[in-house]
Amino acid sequence: MNTPRVPAGCALATALAGLLLAAGCAKQQQAAPAAPALSASLPGGLAPRASVLDLMLDLVDPNADELWESVATISTRAGVEERRPRTDEQWQAARRRAMTLVETANLLVIDGRQVARPGQTLDDPPGQGDFTPAQSQAAIDTDRASFVGFARAFQGAAGEMLDAIEKRDADALLQTGGVLDEACENCHRRFWYPNSPLPPGV
């Protein structure tokens, strides 16, 4: 993989904190194990555990790829395949993927979320013009406002895909997939591979 490719809900944090307090009144609780320290805690005692790379590898990449591949025109010697979600199950699966992307945008910008966990490395070494995770972290720390803005654009594009899916509009899903791809590329060009060669014609 060449790319690494908002806050947790206050209501959820408050509810969890309330449950823990009620349980503590009933009987003394054993001390909870300390969360892996990536950052400062969130309201309610929660703390991020996954890195940006984890979110990209485990949530963004697979779900975005599945959505992009769900609408396509495939030409082979056997003919042309118009790939579209058609069954209820296919549309429901697409909805889950789009909703995951929408909500992952919130996770990406939780304060203290680090690009990489301590000791975390990439499977493949950085390519030409790619940042290392440490360099990416430094770039985000220097210009966090832009990082949040890119995450907001990513969320907006994923939300447009979700809207198209809920209308079962395959053409709109295809169009908004291009918007999502552009949102991803804009962020990666700033915070992951700013010095990599541009594709021909760009």
C-alpha cells in the first residue's frame, strides 16, 4: 500500500461513564487496565487505541475499495459487464461500507490520534516522495487545521455516496465515488506523499 490510506460521540462517552459510576456504587470495581498510551484521554475516560494507519488499513481502504468496485463497467473478451448493486443484500452491504467511511472520518480527527502506534511500521518501505509515518505526523502537527479540513471533505464525499445508496441510484454512486477518490488524493498529496511524481497528464 502506498497511502496511509471527530471526536467519539459525547453522548456515548457520557453514557459509558454513567454506567461505570453506577456499577462502582453497587460494589467496588477492580482497577481497569490502563489503555495503551497514544494520546490524552477523551471525555469519559476513553482514549484512542488505533493509529491513523490502523484506521486506513482496516476501515478506509477495504470499504472504499469495495464501494468503488461495486459500480463499474468491465470489458472483456466475453463481453461487457455493468457492475451495479442490484439485490437488497448488495445495497445493504454498500450502505454499511459508506456509513463506516462517514464515521471513520470522525475517528481520524480525535485529538491525540497518532499516525502510527509505537513501533508500528509499514509492510512496504516508503516509495519515491513518500513520507515516513514520523514525517507524516510532523506535517499533521504543523498544520492540523488542514488535516481536519481534508477529513471533513472525505466525510462529505462519503456522505454523498451514502445518500446515493439510500436512493439506490447506481449512477450517482459512481459519480460520488470519484468525489471520494479526489478527497482521499488531496489529503494524501499533502500529508503522505507530497513529493511523489505526479501521474502523466496531471
